Amino acid sequence: MDGTALALVLTAALVHAVWNLAAKNVQGNGAEFVFLYVTVSSAACLPLAVGYVVIEGQRPQWVWLTAALVTAACHVLYGTALQHGYTVGDLTVVYPVARGSGPLITVLVAVVLLGERPGVLGLVGALLIVAGVFVVGTAGRGRAGRAARRRGVVWGLLTGCTIAAYTLWDNHSVNALAVPPLPYFAVAVVFQSAILAPYAVRRPTTAEIWRRHRREVLTVGILSPVAYLLVLYAMQRAPVSLVAPARELSIVFGGLGAWLLYHEPNPVRRLVGSLIVLAGIASIALS
């Protein structure tokens, strides 16, 4: 992986951790919250995408809509599963399990089905990242006890499956289908908002969430596209089997943030997990 791709992925990881820390503050009503922040993302990204198409002189293709619709469906499942996980479990369980299982599935599919060959160091780095993620993710049991931890693991794994699905599809879209990342994402968030609108606009809790959690809605609505677009551009420069695990450095940032903000326990174990992840990042950088 070249230096530019690695820089894009690491920046995306930090931004991703910040918006997930914000999302943790919103308990319950996951679909309504997802609707609000993807609508903010739509308002922010659509004008930029239109300007990009005009400036670049590109002609929109029907395949752009098809590709965006598929990733939108995957992201709706991802967003609602993640928010439900944050409601029933701790961030230090749900987030690492979700982000760790996602790249593990992605790498396996990329190697087995897509024929990617990231090299020995790349694969070692991927395994180290996944191992470090699970060390961090099993460090804290949280206030709700063992049952809540099990629920967090289950919803984290379900979220990880959606992460693998959209990661592989996104890689196919921006490379094989040659869909430009910015228009691709902008149309996708518009589709996400449209998919959720029939449910969310009828719910009185939607307006309540906007009143009580406007800061979180705006934070996620702005930072989520930034992190996502950085990863899409990185995928154009490096194999998905390397990009997907490297972005999971967000687990380190998220775990440390959860400890500092929510006072979750076992900081030493989180540090050990963080060092394992960093070793994996170094292996990927050298591959």
C-alpha cells in the first residue's frame, strides 16, 4: 500500500471513531437517527457531487444509480444494526466486533473469490489488526453485565456482515464499474434517506431526536461522508484486502475515546490491543 492510500485510510479511521463516539450518545430509535444523519449527508454531499460532475465534464451513467442503490440498501442495514447494537450493548464490545469481523470477512472473500494476492506481510498485517481489534473489544464487560455483552457481540457480528457486504460492493463499484466516489456516495445517501423516509417521517420520535441530539446528528451527518469518501479514494489506489483491515485502526481511537469519555474499564488491555493493531498497520504499509 502506497503512502497516500495509507494516509487516506488512517485519516478515515480517526474520523470514523469520532462519529461513532457521537452516535453512541443516541440511545434507541436507530432508524430515525439514521434517517436524520443520512439526510444531513445528502444535503451536504449532493451539491458537491453535482459540481464535481459539471467541472469534470462527466456524463452520468445509469450504472451509477444501480451501484448506489445496492450500497444504499447495505448501508441502511448497517446503520440500523449499529445503532441497535449501541442501544443494547457497550461501544467497546459492539464497535470492535463489528469493525473486526467486517474486514476479516472482506479479506477472505477478496482472496478466495476475487483472486487478490496482498502478499505475506499484507495478510499478516490483516490478521494482526483483527487480533488486536478483538483484544480491545473483549476488554470491557460494561455495566449491563454478561447478557448485554452477548447481545453486543451478536449485533456487532451482524453489523460486521453488512460492513463486508458494502465494502466489497464499493470496491467493485469504484473499480470495475468505474463509478466516481463522490457522485456514488452522494446518490447513495439520497437513496438511504428515501428508503427510511416512509417510516421515519411518521414517527414523532424523529422530531424529538432532532431537538435533543441535533449536535450528534450533524456530527455524524458530516463526518460519516468524510470517512467513507476517504476510504473509497483509498480503494482506487490499493487492494480492498489491504484497505479494509487498515481502516480498522478506528478501533484503537474508538476504544481510547470510550475509556476517556465513558470511563470504560481495562485501559491496559486496550493499549495492548492497540499495539497489536499498530503492528498490523506497519505490516500493511510495508507490503
